[in-house]
Amino acid sequence: MATNEKITVMLVDDHAIVRSGIRAYLEVLPDIQIIAEAESGTQAVKQAEQLAPDVVLMDLKMPEMDGVEATWRVRQVSPRSQIIILTSYHEDSHIFPAIKAGALSYILKTIGPEELANAIRAAARGEATLSPKVASRLIGEWRDDRSEGMQDYMQLTEREQEVLGLIAEGLSNAEIADKLVISEKTVKSHVSNILSKLHLADRTQAAVFAWREGIIKKENT
């Protein structure tokens, strides 16, 4: 996004009064533009596919399709859209599924207007914002998951571990194929196996896994 362009935002919440309140504040800001609203996850996916907003403010509890599924589907139809979960829920049962579905940020509705605007600006830059309660829970989960994560990693074949390392370095399937002197189809097969064995949804999560577990550092030392 060019620096002189407005950040385009879609509001997703089944309560019209909530959307109205958020819009009333955000639409007066010179660098943010509300381009769509949705009252359900189903509407959000359709709007995102058509408009590809820079940032989506996503509620969790909605009719037809909840925010977790909507987050995953929006990321499929509009990968460039960064999703901020804006909710009243801070329990593990809500936080972790939303983050795993592809949400960049997770903030509570107690956030102030200026903080919300800053979270949107950060998301447009690809930077996450987490409410303190959420951040502490994610850190705890990360610590608990490390030993389990390495157990999953050891289930990968030597070649799959090699491919994972290259994914984390930012290489595309074609670049990995060239580097390893194998076909791109074979790379795709390895990637699929990696995601399945590590219980991950996409390449981005695989890269995060590799960096989190220190795999890149181990391979480069």
C-alpha cells in the first residue's frame, strides 16, 4: 500500500450499533476509509472477495458463520487482507482458534478509539496488536507448545525438514525446486505433508513454526 493511500477497512459485526460507533470515529480520520460493512461471516467473505480491504475488523459471535470460520475464509479469498479480531471474549477457546485461522491481531472491545485506529494502522503494515490479556495467554501457550512442536517436527523426513527450512527463509515452491533439484510438483507434495504432520493451515504458519522452534537457527549454525 502506498503511503499516500488510505487504509481501506471492512467492519464485521452483527450489531448495527457497534458498527455505527466504530464508523463514527474512524471515518473522520484522514488515513482510514471504511469501504464495507457486514453483519455476518457469510457477508464478510463475499465482501472481502469483491473488495479486498486492507484491514478487516472481525467480531467473533455472529449468525450464519462465526468469526473464526469467517477469518479463515476471508484469508482464502483475500490473502492481502489483514484481520483484527475485535471482541469481548478473551478465553483460550476463542483466542487460539482465531489466531490459528489467520487473524493477525486480537483486541478487546474495551480498547479506546485512538488505540483501535493505531491497531488498524499497524495491521496495514503487517504488524500485530494484542490486548495484554491475550498476549499473556499466547505466550503461555507458546511455552507449553514448544516441546510438543519439536515432537511433531521430528516426524518429518529429512527432506521435509529441509523444505521447511527453505519455506521459513521465504523461498517459493519454484525456488525450492531449483535449489533442491527436484520438480515443483514434488515440492508441493512435501509442503502438503509438512502442513499435515505439523497440524498447520498454510505456508505462513509453517514459517512461523520454524522460526519459533529455532529450526532456522539450528540449520544455519
